[in-house]
Amino acid sequence: MVNNFMALPLGFESRIDIAMLSIISVVSSVLMIFVGYKLLQMLQLSGYKLKGYCSWFKETKFSYLSRLFMLTFLSTAAMLMTNVLLEEFFVVRILEYVGILFYFLFSSLFITNLFTAKQKTPLKYTKRMARLLVVYTILVLVASFFISFVGYLYVPYFSYAIIGIIPLILPLFVFLAYFINYPIEKIISNSYLKKAKKKLAEFSNLKVVGITGSYAKTSVKNILYIILSEKFRVCATPSSYNTPLGLSKTILSKLDSEDEIFLAEMGAKQKNDIHELCEMVSPEIGIITGIGNQHLLTFGSVENIKKTKSEIAEFVSNHNGKLFINTDGVLAEEVSTEYKNSHVVSLEKDAGKIQVVNLKVGKEGSSFELALGDEKVKCKTVLLGKHNVSNILLAATVAYELGLTLKEISKGISKLSATSHRLEIVNSNAPYTIIDNAYNSSVEGSKASLELLSKFDGKKIVITPGLIELGKEQFNSNFEFGRDMAAVCDYVIIDSAINYDAISSGLVFAGFDESKIMQAVSLNQAVDLLAKVVSDGDVVLFENDLPDNYS
């Protein structure tokens, strides 16, 4: 059989090799789609902004790149070793390709490990991602064939094995696919924006309320939606649809001619983001829920955060609109003095038209009275924490301005329910209380969580990875977080290495028992550690959960 094979016409073996390399390239490309899943997911989570994509590599200390390097090293080494060992048997041509099985095997194991890990926000297969995937796949396919073909011609022993370097250059393919698609995505995005603006312009009687802030945007939006629904037909952006495309999709798919108020949540990670959203929807009323150091990593400075959040204040001021600001924070108070038509709201300083009096905050919720001059109404809510009462006060003030009575506002407050993962008491069969605050990632939110935790009986246990995206302030903020926890908690489980040093240092500095500081590499391991220390009647707070960008 060997002799017959060797007697085949000249060039036939080469055609077989080309066919085999083509098959290998196709299979490799399919595998690399899944190996590159995390890269595509991070680009999407970064709002398709390369700055956020690059920040992920830096913040995670290039851990994913290290994993890709290990995949490349193991695959290439295994294929090279196989080539050397089987060189004498290459007379049977098919044996040249045995080593590629190791590349496929290691890639498959990599993919299995990747997809069995917990994901907080999986990749969404949108039309934009589909377009990106097509270009990405073509780039990988072409590169796979070219590299393997060059190796086949010019690199003895390595031959096709040089294809093993493909995983290591996947981040570059994501970059290239992004830049190749950028012009068409810009055209599509502008088309969505124009359609959304045109539709908004048709609703002359629609009042638009823009809601921004470093924290509590979604909470205030949800609260305001429930309260305003007592009197008006309201449309609100779902979840955290707070980007230009998110608002456009909401306007085009949800907003109709019967809606009287549109609540537009506005997110930002860099300067001019809020200005762009204001130009798009033209809010008559602007709300700033608070200003802090959230997303300091991408903003660069607290001053940039303040200026960006002020963009809504500048817009409504220039268009004779009204601005409502929660001024419990210093930065927000500074903004309120700089713009006309600013209405301040403060739970701490008793500022604003409507006041909260006789406040009682407990583990069952909160009760209080809203006071406007001599008029008072009793209110009760299942929402936990003093900070939620502050959010309610801000929403109530805006609702009153839009025409609701205090009684209507109180009725709306009674209908509020906890937002998932935001200081939510979890219904479970566990003999201890679980407070889920996984979606909090702000300094202010962490303080509110600990204040609430202090009102519970039993041992108090916090599971947290700490606070992220704080740039140069990250260590200091987590150090202070540790100090705050030391005054409340009995055990602290830190389920990430990113902030472990900062949090544990803060705990120890405040006199916390080091033996009660525990470290886990994942949330699952943290739950296993919890089982060793929790007892009936205890309370466990899950404070923040790292987004996939940091895993």
C-alpha cells in the first residue's frame, strides 16, 4: 500500500496536503470562535469601546492572555513532539497529521472549562455581534490556512503545527474585526438614532425625563415609574438600557402615542456620553441621583465624572427645563449651585420642597411620612435601607412636580417591590437570612448595605469581591470598605484576589480578627466556606458580584 501511494502522479500528494490543511483550518476556525468567546463578550460588555476592552486586560493582569499562551504552548509543543517522534513513519502521509489531534483536544478542554464557569452577563447574540462574528471568523480562517501553509512549505518539523499560535493572536483578530466593521456599524447606529429622534418628535405632548448619576439610576427610574403610573401612562427604558442604542430600541419598540411620560435612564463611562443622550431625547426634566467615583477608571478623574453628570444639568438649564438633584453628596451639591432651575432633594440635610419625617428603617422595610408644608401622608415600603428612602424622596419630588398629589405618591410607594439583586431578601429554605446586593458596585451603596446589615440579629457575614473600576482610588476605597465592615461583621469572605489585600488591610487596621477573614477564588468556593461558619438565625450579605470583565 505504501509503494502504491508513493507511485501516485507528481503533485497529487501536494493536493492532498492542501486539502488536509484546508480541513484543519476550518476546524480550527470553528474552535477559535468558542476560544475567543470571552474576548467578544468583553468587547460587548465594554459597549463596543476599545478603551474598555483594553482596560479588561489590564485590570485582570492579562490573565486571559496567559491562558491563551498556555493553550498555544501546550498545543504547539505536543504537535512538534509528535512530528519528531513519528518522522520515520511519515511515509504513511496521514501520520503527519496525528499531532493536530492534540491541538483540537487542548482547544476543546479550554472551551469546556470556559463555558462551565459561571457567567453573570453572557454574550448576547445581537445582529451587531453576528456581523462581528462573521468578520472575526473569516479573519481566523484565512490566518489559520496561511500560517499552516507557510509552515508546511518553509518550517521543517513544525509544518502545520505552527497553526498552534492562532489562539495567542485572537485578541488581534477581535481588534481587526472591530475596525473593519466600524464604518458599517456607525451607519447602522446613526440610522437607529435618526429613526428614534424622528419618532420622538411626533409626540409633541410627551414629557421626557432623563435620569443619570453615578449610582441608583435604575432604582430611581423603577421607583418613579411605579409612582407616576398612578396617574399617567409611562414608558421607561428596561433594565439598564442607558446607551444611545438602548434608548433608540426602547423608543422604536416600546413607546407609543398613548404614552404621556418617557423615563430615559442615561449611563456614561466617559465625557460627552450624557450630552449625546440629551441631544437625542431632549429631556424637559433632568434627574441626578448622586455623584461619586463610580467608573473612575474610564473617566480618569472625579472632576471628569462631575462634568459628565453635569451635562444633563447644562442641557435642561439651556432649554428652560427643570433639574432635580439628590445633594446628599458634596459633588452633587456643587452642581446644584451652578445651574438655574435646580431643585435640591436631601434626606440628610432636610433640603427640598418635600421632607421625610418620622423615618423608621428596619429589616422588614421602611415607614415614614412625606411632609409638604402642613400636609403629611404616611408611607410604607418593603424596600430596604435608608438610601432607598432617599431614592423614594427624589422620585416623589419629581412626581409632585409632574402633578401627582401626596396621596397618589403614597399609594405608589406602597406598591414598590425590591429590584432583583439590589438589597433583596432572598426567599430560600436556608435557616439564615440572605441579602442579595450583587448589583451594587458603588462606595455609597456599600455603606448603605452595611448600615442595613447592622440592624439584623445573629452573626453577620459578608461575601464580597470588593469595589472595582475605581482607578487609582480602588485600593483606598476598598481599604475603607474593610474598615467599615470591621464595625459590623463577624466574618468576611473575599471572593476575589483583586481587592483582597486592600479589604483585609482595612479590616485588620480596624482591629478585626484575622482568623475571620477568608479568601475564595470564586463565588462557588465562597459559598462552600460560608457553610463552615454560618448558623441558624445568622444573616449573610452578598455585596457586589464581579462582572465577567473581572473574571
